[in-house]
Amino acid sequence: MKNPIIELSELAFHWQHCSLSDDVLRATRRVLLDWYATTLPGAIRSPCTELKDVLDKGVGKAYSYVDSDYVSASYAAFINGVASHTVEFDDIFKDGGYHPGSPTISAALAVAQQEAVSLDVLHRSIIAGYEVGCRLALAIQPAHYKYWHTTSTVGTIGAAVATVMLASGTQEQIMHAIGIASSFAGGHQANLQGKGMTKALHAGHAAQAGILAGKSALAGVETSIDSLSGLYGWANATTEATVNWDKAFDGMYDWTPITRMTIKNHGCCGHIFPAIDGVGHVLKKYQLTYADIQSIDVYGYDATKKMCDRPFPDDAQQARFSLQYCVAVHCLTGKARLHAFSEETLQRQDIREFAKRIKVHRDEGLSALYPSVRSAKVIITLSNGSLIEHHQKTRKGDPEDPLSDAELVEKYRELTQGILTESQQILLEDSVLNSEDVPIAIFRF
């Protein structure tokens, strides 16, 4: 095997001139629309509402959807990246435990707007950024995730690749951008799992730092050939287990990760999705309501138990990582989307009381299948004492059970309702899914 940094840079460079299939192009348009679906609601919430008043916006042609104004590419990438990771609706490459859209698209779109590149170049840069980031995540996961947040760390590298691709850079420049970005990559689990608003900044920093790495490489800054995979390189430094490069490069040039994305159907941590889908399936199949349920036992994989067993969340961010709260709000309201994490809903005592009936357990067999399989087993005890057991083998939105185009548009319209007018929603939707132009500022809100 070649040095992985060379392998990855050659793979990214391949996307500059190869033919793009209809499936790849459609997948790229879908993740771009989904980026808008998750970014626009984040743009009017903390921490963006605080950050926009204190940061230097610079001058440029990139568009900040937080400020509704033209700004520098660096600032746009950062603030839009923060917004895109705020409401927990951004896409997932599940096999790598990674959200590529927030850092990669935030960087790519900002630079594309600034440099006035074609839509074809933007699409290719996003595809290449996803390719490198997702395959790198395959190599280091799940061990990397013990201490590090992949969306922040790997996302920096994906954003750097996209930046060089937008300038039609060489394979060597892509390689150097990867190496430089590996020194900028950060973001740890305490600021992911703990309280506070820092998690959303991880994606913004990754997008901004990725642009800096990419621009540095384009300017001629070189990196160590061992910066990614050497003994003292980034992969070994951030991963306790053996880095699995064979897994990362399996099937390269035969398939590309952007065609295997999970489009989130719920506004919370993806480790909770199988439980929500499983309980929802039982309620629908047996025509039950929450009033019929005495208790719910959820058996999930290791990350479900470690990250999402939070019976008493204090705020919206904690609630998005509470399996008990998310399942309860789904049972009582039918959805775990934006309204589920409003202050009004968070204060509902009926939801809080029902959440106390839900227990989370670690299942050894399901844990062994993670991260390639994200499933859950649910045991529902009814008020009459009878039991219903169900194994939810997939998550709605995963490649095995994808959202249709209509379902994606429905999600986008629901999440942007009240932010965009109906005519603005349709205009942006058509621009992303059908136009041959790079989306710029087609609205102000």
C-alpha cells in the first residue's frame, strides 16, 4: 500500500476530471439541500446569535446565512459551520461516525461563492472532501471517538481538500493540505458530551481551519510526508487502536461515500435513532399511545449507553443527547424535531414524567456490530402487563432505509418554516436541486 496521504490525495484529485454519474450528482445535490435544512434554523439560535456580534466578518463575496450579508470566506465558513451543527440535523457517514456536511460544505460553499467557481467545480470539491474525510474516518474509528470529535478533527481535513479542489489544485497540493490540516485538527469529547455550546463551534472551526490549510498548500507550504500516518503522525496520535488503512481504501474508485450518507430524520444524536424508530414502529403497528405504556427498555450498542443514557437533561443540548427524553417526546408528540427542543416543550412535565419510564441498556451483540450496524432492541411493557419486543435493525434515513427526495424536501421545508417564506423555500430548493448555478444569496431573512 502507498503512503495513505498519497493514496488519499490521488483519490481526491481523481474527482477533478472524471465523469460524474447521475447517482453521484443527485447525492451531491441532496446533501447540499440537507445542509441548508440544518444550517438555516441554526443561524437564528445560540451560539451564532452571540458570535455574530463579536467576530470580524471581513470583506468578501461569501454569504453568511447568520448575518444575511456578504462577508469573507473565512468568516462565512466558520459561522455557517457553527449554524449547521447547532440543531443536530446534519448528515452522517455512519460507518465512520462522522458528520461531513457541516465542515466540508460550509468551507466549500464559502470559497465557491468568494471565487465565483462553477457549480461543477463546487460539486467535485464537495465529493472529494467527503471522499477523503469519510475514508479517513473509516481508518480511525471507532477508537478515535473515545477522546476526539470526528466532525471537528476529520472535518478539518475534508474542508482542506475541498478548498484545494475549488482552485483546481494539484495532487501534491491536496496532499500538503491534508498534512497541514492534520496539525490544525482538534475538538475533544468533553465539549461534545458535556454541557455548553462549544460542540457547534467544532464544525465551524473545522471549516475555517480547513480553508487556512488549503490556502496554505496552494501558496506552496509543504508538509511532512509522515504527518498523517507516520509513527508520530496524526492518525496514530489520536487513535489508541491500530489504524485500519485497508478498511479505509476498500472499494475506492468503485463507490464514493457521498452516495452512502445518512440524512437525519430526527433532530438529536444519531445513536438514539434506532430507539425512536423502533418504539415508533411498535406504536403504529399495535395502534398504541403513550398512555398504554408502563415502561420501555432500550438495548443499544456501546455509544448509545455511554452517550445517550441521560434521564434528566438540563437544556436543549443535553436533551438532544438524552434517549429517554427523545423517545418520550416522540411518544407524546409524534416527532423529535425542532419543536421538541423548544423551551416550551422542554418544560412539559408529562414528557419528563414519561421519560422516567424509559431505561437504557448496553447490548453486547449490538455493540460488536457497531459502527457499521446501528440498531436497537426495545421491550415495551404495557399497562396490562403484557410485553412487546422489537428489534429495529435500521434507522430511517440510513442508506439501507433512505429518505426519499420528497421526504428530504419535507424535512427541509419543516426546518426552514418561519425563516424563509414559502416562495423563498421553493426558490432555494430549486436552485440546489435543479439549477446549474452556485447558490449565492437568493434571499435575506
